[in-house]
Amino acid sequence: MILSKRILEMQESPVRKLVPIATRVKKNGKKVFHLNIGQPDIETPKQFMEAINNYDTRVIKYSFSQGEPALINSIRDYFARDGIIFDEDEVLITNGGSEALTFTTIAICNPGDEILVPEPFYTNYNGFTGEVNVNIKPITTLAKDGFHLPSKEDIVKLITPRTKAILFSNPGNPTGTILRLDEMEMIAEIAKENDLFIISDEVYRGFAFDGLKGISMGSIKGIEDRTVIIESVSKRYSACGARIGSIQSKNKELMKNILKLCQARLCVATLEQIGAAELYKLDDNYTAMIKDEYQDRRDIVYSTLQDIPGVVCEKPSGAFYVVAKLPVDNAEKFIIWMLEEFDVDGQTIMLSPAEGFYATPGLGIDEVRIAYVLNTKDMEKSMYILKKGLEKYNS
Amino acid sequence: MILSKRILEMQESPVRKLVPIATRVKKNGKKVFHLNIGQPDIETPKQFMEAINNYDTRVIKYSFSQGEPALINSIRDYFARDGIIFDEDEVLITNGGSEALTFTTIAICNPGDEILVPEPFYTNYNGFTGEVNVNIKPITTLAKDGFHLPSKEDIVKLITPRTKAILFSNPGNPTGTILRLDEMEMIAEIAKENDLFIISDEVYRGFAFDGLKGISMGSIKGIEDRTVIIESVSKRYSACGARIGSIQSKNKELMKNILKLCQARLCVATLEQIGAAELYKLDDNYTAMIKDEYQDRRDIVYSTLQDIPGVVCEKPSGAFYVVAKLPVDNAEKFIIWMLEEFDVDGQTIMLSPAEGFYATPGLGIDEVRIAYVLNTKDMEKSMYILKKGLEKYNS
């Protein structure tokens, strides 16, 4: 019994594979600050559980395959605030942004087809595509350019007859980069000229600092039939464990076909949808408050990184991540060393190796992704530990 | 922008595609008894919501990719009652039995590979395999044989070099058939001799009537490394909307690889896992009570069907479905007619056309699947409506 080639070739999650080491050192009494995973410490708005507790839970019934109407309408209202209008059948609820991305990939690509993705990218894009035999073709972006896109020419030359779509997260995970309007318009042009779908992962929308505004791809005119927006409550509403995501597109033929995938798996958890419907009703004050909190955290991380000799990184404008080049030969080895060998008063930190966020072999080996998901006090402590750790590691 | 071949070739859910018609006639005031979908009317045990309400819900955090330890351990204890022992890493929690089946298919099969499935089968097997480019090869079973398996010879001749597994639900959806021990042993033999995985969908285990015992494939010796058991809380614990399923296998290499798929999609909804952990703790008295209730419903359905001229069906021994051949030319047309044109005092019923449960073209056109998921009073009323409807349709 040989397992499938597609599963054997799939990488272990670089974000989660070091977790057993962390679990072990924590059992031995060490405190670990987790900057390795995008799990915010912010409380989930209480409206979530209130809605569940007010729901009739006598029989936990199947929901609709397309999603609970209350949630679909909340999401429609959320987009409408920015003048982006979706009909009822232009929103499909999914098991997190994860399933939204897998379903979109299946619907757009046959085995062997390709999707362009600016790298470094959210590492699980490898999983959502690889498990259904679709290949990612990376558009390399560089720290020195703030991880902004290369020229149109450089992108277009990567397109082959098998290229079906361009996929990106904006604001970017792991880079924290927010696309400029001219970059979004360039993507639109490339997509139109080469007949590609645009898959815009906007789960960090709202996390835009320094007065920037995170613009949805849904605002760009003339590409409505080829734009697919991926949404999730995980980050914006600190409800990662709810596993509520969604697909938005004005391409009704696409949505009608993705609905078949939704029907096959019957529905998304009913209670979590009832709760999530309330989250999307939270007004702009909520988003602004969250944004301010993360901007403070970003400032702490960035100013400490600036202070450490040999560290290279650009100031991130959004999301809650930063990619930093460290003065080490191998970031993964350093991360393991920090867990196993180092502590400040019994405390240490856990980071993610950035190598897994690149598709091009050899890139990111000396880089880490830092998720600034802890409160400012813990972030200050964590960054102090990083600084001391690097000093000792290199001495 | 052309969509993928795999999505275009996927069928619409035959169970869910007639739902818009039902929705319309209900809006116009007609009462519809839903015998078309396996949504029981039994209350979800209150332990489910109690556990959720006692959980710390301040931050709805990611769960573990493999699942909540409390739920994994509950499931292990559930199997241990029958002497089936799984280690902690031999159980993976999934988004319903649906995701369990998709993940198992991806891990075992490359595009173009085949899985043997006795037909008629749970129609969504088409989705879980087709969406990842795997083909179902049907083993036709017949109503006149009570939908039991054909001879070993007849099954073996369907195997090709691309056949990777044999998949079946036991007790059977839509047939209600429970495999005899000699059939299970024949499957084990075939799998060993032809190096196949055995995917045993046991989400209806416990629904076994007339003194029969639903035996898990996990009890069959000598095939532990090739047996994969699919579980779910949906039916046994009437928690369809919780979307909690699981994969069980003693093949650690397989499980280690499926864990990569689990990691890519991060986790299953946290709260629902906390609730489901309590469901698996319910003792055999609960299962016995549920079984008695469904046996009563089965008796009502079967005795009425026996009474209607021209109806052919075998007495089902398990699950909560029966496949019946009706005296009509086209069952789907009849189902639509019952919804749109017929009622008894403003009430009608909705059934599922059985054609979608067959892979062989032409089979099942005059058959329906009846889900006896309503209380005995409603089932009596529903079956009376079916009888009257057939009389009028054929007059």
C-alpha cells in the first residue's frame, strides 16, 4: 500500500512542525511566548457567544450548504460599507479561509495547472494547491523593496498556457505589506490581458497602519467577473477557532459551481455561523480599536529589530506579521536553540522559520516570521528575549 | 476564463438540488415532511451545549490540527468498548465525515486512481472523489439480494492496477443494509490479496435492528494496517450541524501523512469539538434508546410500503434509510409532482431520487430513498401521503 504522490510530496506545516519541541520545553517548566502562529490574544467580541446562547440548540441541525442567510447578509453589509455590492448567491460560507482557498483552486484549476503567487506567501497556500495537484509559480519579492511587486514585465514572463490565476494576501502574510493602488491596477491589467482569475485573500483587511487604507480588490472596476475575495473572521474578530470563512465573487457561474463542492460536504458548523453573523455587524470603531492596538505592537517589534545589529527588515504596514533577516546561518536551528537552550528568567520565545513561506529553494533560510499577536507588555518582553538570545547565539 | 473539468463534471447534489422547489411550495403555505435528507428530529443530548457553556470562550482559539485531546480520548474510549484500541495518533478529527473521506481519498489516491464502491452508495462519495480526480468503480448490488455483496469473483474482476481502495458505508446509506460477518471477511481477503485499503464508513454504527449488531471493520483481524474507519457525531448523536467527524487507522504512516492535510487547514471548530467530546461518553443505554426509536420508525415505513401495490423493497436492517422501487416511470418527476401538485390537507412529503446514488447509468431511475428521520406520528402521516400520492399519480 503506497500512499499518493501528492500527499508524500506535501510539506509538513513549517509553522506547526516545531510545536512538539515547544510542548516539551513547556512541560519542563519554561514559559514560551508564541510569536510563531497568528493566534491573537485579543478577546473574541462577546456578541459571538451571546448569539450562540440565544439560538435554539435543541437539535443542532444542518445549515444550508451555501451558509446561514444571517451570516451571508452580514458579510454583504460589511462589503457594502465600501460600496462593494454582492448578491445573496455571490457569497458562500466555508470552513475558514482555508476551505475557501481549496474550493476556489479546485473550481479554477485542473491537475497540473498553475497559480502565480508573490513570495514569500502564507505557507499553507502550498497545501491548498498541492493536495489538489495544482502548482504554485512564485513571483519573488524582496525585503529591500518592502516586498512590493516587481514590474509587470517580470510577472508576465512567468505566465504559461497552464496559468489560471494570481493569488495573494493583502495585507500580506507573512510580509505585512499592503499593495498600493497602482499594484492592484497592474494585477487587474495582467489578469485581463492573460485571462486569469484574481484570488484576493483579504483576511487581514482592516489591519492597515500609518493612515493607510486596506483597499479590497472588490473596489477595482472592470474585473468583477474574474475577482474572487477570500474572507475570514479569524484575525479581524479574533475568532480563529470558529473556522468561519467565505468566498465572494460576482462571477455567478463560478459560484454556482463552487456551490456543488459546498453541497458535497453538506454545510459549515451551524452555531459558529450564528455567532459569526454578529461579528460582521461590528462597526468601524471596533476595527479602528483593533488596528490601533496592533500598530502599537508593530512599533515595539520594529523599533527593537532596528536596534539589533545584523537584523534586516522593512517596516510592515499591515496584518500582524513581519519578516526579518537575522544574523544567523539557519533560522530554524536558531529557533530550536531559543526553545531548547535559551531563556531569560525561565522565559523564551518561539518564532516561525521563513523558509517555508518561499517556493524558490534557498530563499528565506536566514529569515523568520514574527507574529505580533501578544499584548504590548508581552511583546516588549519577547523582543528583549530575542535581542539577548541573538547576542548569546552569536557569541 | 474556463472553469476546471473536474468541477464542471461534478453533479449537483441529488439530495439538495430539489430544495428550492420545496422552499417555494412551503412559502406558499404547504407543509412538507422532509424524508429527503438524513436530518433527524431527535434532540441533541444536552451535554453538548453544557460543555460549550462551561468552556472558556473569552478567546475562541485555534484547536490542535489533529483535534482536541478531550475529543480524541472520548473517541478512543468509544472504540475500546468493543475491544478496538487506537493510540492517540491513530485518531484525527475532521470537519464531519465529509472531510474525513476527502482527506483519506487524497492520501491514498493520485489523480486517475480508482476506488471500488458497492452501489447504490451515499451520493456525496461522488463529490469527495471527483473533486480530487479519483474515479469510483461501482460494485452493483441488487434490491432482490437485500443489497448484499455479489461473489468475491464478481468483485475481484473489477480491480485494475489503478484500484487503491474499497469504500462502503456499513450500516449502508441509502440501503439500510448491514454487512454480514462473512461479507466483511471477504472484503478483508480481497483487500489483502490485492493490496487495497479498506475505507469503512461507520457513521451509522449503532443503528442495527432486529437484534443484529453493527460490527466495526476495526474488529476484523489481520487488516489493521489497511483499515480506515470514518466516524461522525451527526447521526448517532443527532448533531448534524456540529460538523464533527474523524478518521481512525492503525496505519501510522497514513495518519502521519493525513495530519499534513489537517495542518494545512489549521483545525476544526474548537467549541464543537468540546461539545462532541461529551457525546462519545454517552453509554450504551443512549444508543439502545435511539436504536429502538428508529426501529419503530422503520417498521412503520416498511409495513406501509408492503401495502402499496407495485412498490418493491427489502426490509432494511440498519441506518435510517430505505431504497424503494416505486410504480412510476421516473422517480424525480414523481417527487417534484408530490411537492408541486399534490397534498393531503395542505401537507406533502419530499423524498430523494435514488438515481444519484448509483454510478451505473440507467440504474435507480424508478427508485427513491426514504429517510425515516421523523417521529412515528409524522412518519405515519408521511407514509399515508405517499400511498395517496401514488394512487392519484397513477390514476
